[in-house]
Amino acid sequence: MIGQADKPQPPAAATPGERGRAGPWLIVAGVVVAFGSLWLLLSGLGALGGRAADTQKASDPATWGQRLYAHYCGACHGADGQGRAGVYPPLAQSEWVVGPVARLNRIMLQGPTGPYNVNGVRFSNDTMPAFGQQLDDERIAAILTYTRSSWGHRASAISAQQVAATRLATRGRAAPWTAMELMALPVDDDAPHQPK
Ligand code: HEC
């Protein structure tokens, strides 16, 4: 009779027949509100989920480093650190990753520009972005510490203070680093407190 029997019945608004004319409006309003809040809820949860990988600090620093690595580096260097043959260099067994902190920090802050030799293989495709603007010292330290202790690596952790020291030493520089420039650095110039 009221013409609403074939419409999906939203749980809360279905009070048919109380006042003949208000019925359809209640149904429509109910459906709009129900779908609207469901959409808001889902998009809110989605945004939170997306942001969590980035900003939410895990209680365990290694877990946090791994999450940040997956988010910012994994697409090119691979979850297994193997890179992609001929395109993206490996981080696993890379002399750059386990080498001097002052060089590694610069690769992160201003980015590299090829060619780079990794394990005797040459890479030069200049796609790696600089992360200095995008990531703070703590995040960079967490990512680098993760790479230095993964895939069989046993290199020292990198602290946020060490990243801050490199940031200070390189302030004003925007250009990415060539491997030659990094090799010419005195390795302890801005990271004097490297743990052994
Ligand atoms: C868009 C692809 C891309 C992303 C994302 C990326 N890199 Fe790179 N990375 C490269 C390329 C390509 C090189 C080689 C240098 C060149 O050709 O410019 C490189 C070089 C390096 C090197 C020195 C060479 C080596 O293999 O050890 C390190 C260390 C490094 N990247 C670490 C990272 C870390 C850590 C992240 C995440 C914060 C990251 N990269 C994100 C593409 C990428």
C-alpha cells in the first residue's frame, strides 16, 4: 500500500504507517543517513590505516623501521632488499648500507645520483627521491637502522642525533650526491658519535 515494501529496509528508520505521508521521507532520510555514516566511517578508517604505516610509532623500533622501509623504499629496493636487476640496486649486501653513516645519511637526505656501484654492479637511473624534506631524523634513523640489521647485516644502529648532525653539515645543499663525492668525504666528519 505505502509502496515501500520492495525498498531495502534500513534498520532504524523503518517505522511504517505511523503517519501515512511521513513514511517515505523517513525511509529516504534513513537510507541517506545510514549510507552516509557508513561511508564516513569507512573512509575515516581507511585514512587512519594509510597513515598508520607512516606516522604511528611502534613500541618496538625494529618493527617501526621495517614498516617505514616497506612504505618508502620497498617498491624499488624490494622487501627482501634485492632491488631489481639492472634497474634498482640491492640494499642487501650493499657496501653503502653497512658503510660509513655520513655517506648513508647523505644518500637519504639529498638522494643519490648515479652511477653507483653496488657489489660490483653499476646502477644509474636517477629515480631515487631525496627524503630529507619528507622524513624527520627519527624516521630516517629507524629506516637505516633496519637496513643495517636486516638480510644478514650486522652494522651499528644509526641514531636520530647522527642524522641531525648530517642534516646540519649539509644544510643549504639540495643537489643529490654522486658516489664519487661520497667516497671523497672524511667518513666521520658529521657523525662523531658513531657507536662501535
Ligand atoms: C623510486 C625508486 C627508489 C626508491 C623509492 C628508493 N630508492 Fe634507493 N636507490 C634507487 C636507485 C635507482 C639508486 C641508485 C642510484 C641512482 O641510479 O640514482 C638507489 C640507491 C640507493 C642506495 C645506494 C646504493 C645501494 O644499493 O646501496 C641506498 C643506500 C638506497 N638507495 C637506500 C634507499 C632507502 C633506505 C630508501 C627508502 C627510504 C630508498 N632507497 C628509496 C631507487 C630508489
